[in-house]
Amino acid sequence: MTTPPKGGAKRPARMSAAKLRQEAQSMNALALETLAAIMRGTGQDAVKLAAAREVLDRAHGKPGPSAAKAKASKDSARGRMTVIVKRFSDVTPEEEAAADATERREW
């Protein structure tokens, strides 16, 4: 059981999913402006990259894992390099081993 907020503050009323979606959609422009300001700002590159990724995901949708692999195979056939940025916590042991093997092979 949860305890009531201190100071007698009232808990906000629950919103339906449709109402929550409507409220969020009404803030689209503000959210996009905020992400654009972060991208153009002088903050850390990781934060700017995350903001750019959010904008691209909203504009074009998130690419699926098969799309990244298909593009990587096309690019490697043309002699291009594909860079995939991931959080360290999202890297699987298999991906880490493959990256280690690639690094050893190139040195």
C-alpha cells in the first residue's frame, strides 16, 4: 500500500490512456523544440546524440534489428563502414566477442 504524499498534497487524478495520449500530443512542438535546443547546445556529445536519435526516431520510426544488419552487409560489400552506437549495458556477450575478434584481427 502506498503512503499519501506529505504535506497534505493531493495525488493527481488518473488519466485514461486516450486522455494521456491527447495531452502528450498537445506538447509535440514543445518537445521537438526542446530536443532541437539540446542538439544545438553546448552540452555533452552523448546527450546531443541521444536528442538527435529521439528526433530521428520520431520522424522516421525506429529501425528494426534486421534493417541494421541488412544495411551493414550492403555497406561492407561496398567497402563502407557502419557504426552502431549502443549503450554498454545493451551489448550482448556475442557482440562483445565479435568486436574483440575484429580489434585483434586489425592490429
